[in-house]
Amino acid sequence: MSQEEIVVLSDKDTLKMIEDVGGFEIIQQNDTDFKHGFAKLEIDPDKKKHISALIQHIPSVIAAETLASSYVVRFPEGLPNALTKLNQGGYGTMIQENGRFVGSASLYPVTVQAAFLGVFMTMSIASGQYFLSQINSELKVMKLNLDKILEFLYGEKKAELMSEVSFVKYAYQNYGSIMKHESQRTATIGSLQNAKKVAMKDIEFYMSDLDSTINGKDNSDIVALVGKAFQIKESLELSMQLYGMSSVLEIYYAQNHEQGYIKYIETEISSYIDKCEKRMLSSFSVLSKCISDHKGRFWGKLDKSSYEKSVGELIDSLNTGEESMLRKSLRSVLQAATQTKEFYLKNDGTVYIKAS
């Protein structure tokens, strides 16, 4: 990497004051290799220009203890650089020379703090998109297009679940844009909370339906029974993933990264999904026994091997004794919200985040 691509900082005392006000730390880094251990954040071109411009002006910024109420004084060319001392204390912007007023200085608000916070908000949104993309890659059912989802959804919950899944997909895909608009962000948070409640209701519905289907009095048609059980299982998994994704998105939209709150949500999600997985395991264990005990009709014998295989594989995946991939992914993205993040900025506005 050439030297001109590296951010060079000067005026350390001024920079330290800005860092203290903004709640961040800036360190010069001259030999960073971005090939390994870094992820490039997706930032739109206009925001990259702002970041680049701010980097270029870091050495010349002026800061005070409270930047929001600080001003830069600029004097007209050719006039003395001294303000008028007032009798009540302080200074006026009028300029005196030889006992008479000859002009007025201009006051410009110092906007460094706002500029820094704006840039770091941009990076925060971009890093949020990065971490959310990690969990989205694991939510395989949520990634299906709506036509595929319609193939296995059924009954009275179909329209309700489809509506909420569609909204959560919208909230995920447009996270970066919605975060820039406060009123839209607030409305989205409320809708995500509702999606979470709907998901929990649907989970309980499908759990109950799975139990009553497998434990029904007439299980003579084993082919229909297995088909129905797996249809419910797919609907149940979709509801569980909707529950997890809406919970995580709410946190990222609200930007509530208090450790106690994140820990509560993490524990709640983990314990609830664990309970669901155990109930699913119990139901499919009963289904496995039904298949094993099935004798078929006297005029023909059913080849049960394919059904035993598919049910057995599902049972094995739920009975490993290890944390499921869904719980692991949700926990990872929740913990990422509270971790200290290292951003690496280049002069052209490109931003990298150090992968954990």
C-alpha cells in the first residue's frame, strides 16, 4: 500500500479533545494488510466522499470542550485581529481601531463533532449490515422466495405468517436506507416487535399441530403422516427464524447495545428456540416409532426405508447435544452488537472492519 493511501494525523492535542467528546479513538496505521482478517463495508459513494473529506481535514480541525456551542472567529482581511471587549464581560464581534469601529468579525459554529458523529453513524449502519448479512446466510427458510414458502404453508396462519415474513425481509434488505430516516426507523421498530409476537403465536400453533398430527388416533396412512409432519416442520422452522430475525433486527434498528439488555434478549431467544427444538425432537421421535411399528396392509408391503432415513436424519440433527446452527448464529450477531469495533479508513473513503 502506498504512503498516500494512509491516513496521517497531526496536532495530537486537538485530536485528543475531539476523541474525548466523540467517544472514539483514532490511531495512525501505516502497514495494514487488508487481504486477511478484514471485511470491506458497503458504503454509498456520497457517504464515502464525506468520510474522505473529513479524513483530509483532521489535522486542521479546531475543537473545544463542548463543540456544539463553540465558534470559529474569522476576521475580515486588512483589519486588526482583536474583538471588542464588553463592559459586562466577554467580547463582541465589532472590531475597534484607534477608538472607532471599523468592521465586524464573523462567527461560524464548529461542526466537527457533528461531522465525526455523522461519519461514525455511517460506519455503524454499514457494520450493522455486515453482521446482519452473516445471520441471514444461515436462515435458509427465510431466504426462500415467497413462491417457495407458499408451497408448504397451510391453514389459517398462512396469510399472517407470509405477511410478517415479507415485512421482515423488507426491513433487512433496506436497513441502511431506513436507518437514515428517524420516523421511518421508529415505525419499523414497532412493526418488528409485532412480527416477533406473531412469530411466537405461530410457533405455538405449529407445535400443537405437529403434536396432535403425530399422536392422532388414525396413523394407518404412514405416507400422508410423514408428509404432513414435514410440512408442519417447515412452517415451524420459518416461524422460528422469523422470531429470531425480528428480535435481532429490532436491536440493530433501535441501536440499543446495553450489555444487560443484549444478554436478556440472547438468553430469551436461546432458551425459547431450545424449547422448540426439544419439542420437535420429541414429536419426530414418536413419528419414527410409528414408522418402525407400521406393518402395512396384508396385500402389499410399504417400503419404509426412505421415510425412516429422512426422519432419522432430522432426529440426529436435533439430538447432537450441541447448540443448533440457528441459536449459534443468533447469539453471534447479538454479541457483535456489544463488541468494540475497529474501523480502518483509507483516504478515498473506503472503510474496512476488522473481523472478529
